[in-house]
Amino acid sequence: MGERALKTAAWIVSLLCLAPIVAVAFAAASGTFDTWNSLMATVLPRYALTTVQLVAIVGVGTAVVGTSTAWLVTTCSFPFRRTFEIVLALPLAFPAYVLAYAYTDLLDHPGAVQTALREITGWGPQDYWFPEVRSLGGAAAMLIFVLYPYVYLLARAAFLKQSPTAYFAARTLGHTPWSAFWRVSLPMARPAIAGGVLLALMETIADFGTVAHFGVQTFATGIYSAWFSMGDRMAASQLAMCLLVVALAFALLERAERGAAKRFPAGSRVETMERHNLGGWRAAAAFTACVLPVAIGFAIPLVVLADMAIGAGKSPFSPRYLGYVQNSLTLASITAAVTVVCAVIIGFCARIAPSLASRFSATAAGIGYAVPGGVIAVGLLVPFAALDNMVDAWARTNFDVSTGLFFTGSVGLLVVAYMVRFIASALGAFDTGISAIKPNIDAAARTLGRTSGRMLIEVHLPLLRPSLLTALLIVFVDVMKELPATLIMRPFNFDTLAVQAYRLASDERLNQAALPSLMIVGFGLLPVILLCHTIGRSGRPQNRVIRPQAEALLPAV
């Protein structure tokens, strides 16, 4: 493949990634003001207020939990600190909606906690107050304990890169460890922390399963309701446009903060921070602060789901569930392969022909992560449904044959939606790997007569094998967990594990929803285990490499 062909392919992929955004904007603009006025008078203020409240709570919660745990495991010495360095990332394996199913079964009125409370105290249903899990606060809690690892990973990497000189200087000037952290270490790590928080917020506004299960009305649930319940595509498009504007604003902020974090000086690489040896109540407090997020976000829901699955008596090897697994694995495998190939084309084109056009191509492709799955689904269905109608009308006129829905509701269009949504993660892993390949290698390959295509196949791909494997794994698991795009775009009678878990939970059959949920978590553990292995393998002298390794598993928005 020549350089011109690579550039053409890169532009095709980039334009395909931009297509849903353009389609949503066009569909929203083509709607009447009557639709917009109706939305403004009815649901839009409620969706906006609820979304803002959810974003605010999740932003504060992930910042506090992620930053505090990162600081504790980086600068303090207390029991099981080395273990917490790794296991604090484990909640990433849980989709937020799966966590919601587990805690609904545990904390709802018929659940184990309230049942035990009534048995111990002898109270009746009206004799006590218990926090309502099916609420805005409950949804925010689920999202906080699933998404805080975004902040933890980037904040820990930022703390590890800091030179301890400034911190020691603050201590010699009479500042306490808390004051030195607040005045010196935290401001230096602020861009990384803000980047992690903004990633968590993008996931929050894109979430559908959690808020739908808890009955919280946000833009994400509004898009689904407008499309399916009301059958109003214009309303769905205009709601999607509102959500898209917010998502893109978060994406631009995250990109700016991540760039600022990379410009902060790391200080001397040979200096190490002397850990504070905690004892007594301080050690107990640090241990508690680290164990609670892991327990709430991973251990407790895992035990609850396992108990629910055993109680339901469903076999994961029954033909029905094997069909769900086959559908999920087929979609995830095809999408992972297609997405990584597209990421390699875009990333390699930016490598061999750096220019404003290639940077725009990479940015346009990577922006898909900021676009919620429901918005991408609407953005693809609107133009392709129109195309299906045009093809069908032409076939009826000329051949008296109906072609039906050729594109809409097909596996191919669903794969395109997944590719647009998750190519940013593959680009992040590719960029991390190719940044370690020196330009001299490219020059040597050129002098030996290798074309761009042969250089990619014979030189870069073998060197990039670990990064590409990471990208495949990340996209594979992301597709396994994706819910809103799958619900809207899946072919008829083509259910995945995520769809089956959502349908059963929607019918209040939580015990039966536990088995597909556990399967999703099992697949989600794969990249998290890889990340934990990377963190555990990185010792203190090599701490400067943790950030790029961690960012390989985070989306390159």
C-alpha cells in the first residue's frame, strides 16, 4: 500500500467517524421549531437539570476518591499498600449498570440488608428510613465507584513523576504533610486529575443502563425514549445534539488538561519521595480509605452477583446463553479487528506524513469517544434509514421488488457504530507503542527500498505487537459492555449479553440478570488485569514509564 493509498484510507475512516456528528447536527437543524419548543416546554429542562446534577456529583466524587487513594499509595506506607496499588484499578472491570443491578438486589426493600435490619429490630416497613438506591444519588454512587480509577491511574502517575524537592521544601518551611500536599503536590498534579475527572464525566453523560434502571431521566434516557417510545426522530436528534455539544466540550477540556499535564516538569529522575510511615489510627484510616472503594466497586457486587446467579439456577452453557455469548463474541471480535486496522492506518499515516491534515484526521477519528453511544446510533440510523428508503423506492419503481432495510438494523452498521465509538482507545494504544520506535528505524527502512506499506508490515507491526494486542483487548471488552448503541441498532432477534442483562433487569428479574452480568464482568477483567500487571511490574526507579503505559489503556480523546 502506497503513501497516497494510506492517506486516502485514513481520510475515509476519519470522515466515517465524523459522519454521525454531522448527521445529528443536520437532522437537528432540519427539525421544526415546534418540536424544539415542545421539548423546551416539557422534558428538556428536566433532562438538563438532572444531567448537570449527576455530572456535578460524579465529578466531585471521582476526584476525591481517585486523588486521595492515589496520594496514599504513592507517598504513605501502611499495611497492604502494594496490594492496593494494583487492586484499586479493579472496579474498571464493572460496567456501571451491572453494579446497579447488584446493589438494587442488595439494598432495595426486599434485599438482604433491609430484610436483616427488619429481622434484627422487629421494625415494620413504615418504622424506619433507609436511603433509596433507585435515585439520582444512587446512580451517582454507582458511577463514582466504577469511574474513579480513571482519576486514580492518572493522578498516581502524576504524583510518581513529581520531583520531591518542592514537597521537601514546603516541609522545611513548617508545613504539615497535609498542607504540603494541598499547596504543592496537588496543584502540580491538577491537569492529570482534571483529565481523569473529565474522562469520567464523558462516561457519565454517555451512561444509559444505570440511569434507566434507577429511573433517572437524563439526556441519554431521553434519546432512547424519543426514538422508541414516542417514535419521534426529530426530537431524538435534537436531544442528541444537546448531549453532543456537552460531550464535545468535555472532550476539548480533557485534551487541554492532558496536554498541560505532559508539559509539567518531572524533576530529577533519580530522586525518590520518602514515604510517610503511618501507624495506629492513621494506618487504619489509610487502609479504610483504600479498601472501601475496592469493596464497594468490585468485591461486594461480585459476591452479590455470584450469589444471585447461583440462586437463579441458570446454566451459562445452555443453548440460549451460548447464543448470547456467540453474538457478543462475534460483534466484539469483528469490531476489535476492524477498529485496530483503522487505528493503524490513521496513526501510521500521521507518522509517515505529519501535517495539519493528518493531525486533523487523527483528531476527527479520536473524537468518537466523546460521543455517547446513543448519539452515534441516532447519527447513523437517520441517514442510513433515508438511504434504505431511497434504494427501496428505486427498486419498487424499476423492478417492482422491495429491498426492505438493507443497511438499517444490520450487523455491519452496528460494527461501524462501535468502531466510531471506540477507535480513540485503539489510537491511544497505537500512539503509545509507536512513540517508542525511533524515526531512525523509518529512515533505515527507506534507505533499504521499503515502501510505506512494506515498512508498516515488515518493520512497525512486529514491533507494535504488544500495543496492538492491548488495543484489540480494550476494544473487544468495550464492545462487550456497550449498551445504548446495541439497544438502538442491533438486528432483530440479535441479543447480546449486555442487552439480555438490561432486559431482565428492566423486568425486575435481577436474579436472572446476574448471569449475563457476571459474564460481562469476566470479560471486563481482561484489560484490567493487564493494566494491574503493568502497574505491578513498574518499580520505583522506572516510575516515569507508568503514565504512558496507563494512558495506553485510556482513551486518546
